Amino acid sequence: MKFTYTPAQVSRSRALANQAPLIIADEPTGSLSTEQGMDIVRLLRDVTRPRNRSVVIASHDQRIAEYADRVYHLQDGKVVARE
């Protein structure tokens, strides 16, 4: 059986496996179905929180905010709101 992985999948796996103290994810749900995208967001939260690791996610997907401890809204490269 042959497995094919996208570069994004490899990057996510490598960051989690290497126990990086900070994971920066740019549109981690962009190329995934809604269900798969939310699975990835939950996985990032569930794996990093107990180990006191941080995840910074840049996304246009508003649903990700539900999983965040802090949310910053940017416009034209400037912070315009913080939740």
C-alpha cells in the first residue's frame, strides 16, 4: 500500500512529532473539507495545550476562533480588534 501526503500534512506531522514549542499554521484548513479542517484544529489544540505549547493560526475561517484562547483581527497589516 502506498501513501501520498501533501506538504502541508507533512509539515503538521513534523511540528507535532518534534514537539515544537511554537507552531505557526497559515490557513491549516484551507485545502481540507470542513470536517477534516475542524479535526486538524482540534488536534492542534488537544496535542499542544496539555504540553504548554503554543499555536498561532492565520486564517479566514471564523470557526477556528471557537478553539482559540486569544483572537486578533488584522486589516491592512494592523491589529484592528482583539477578543
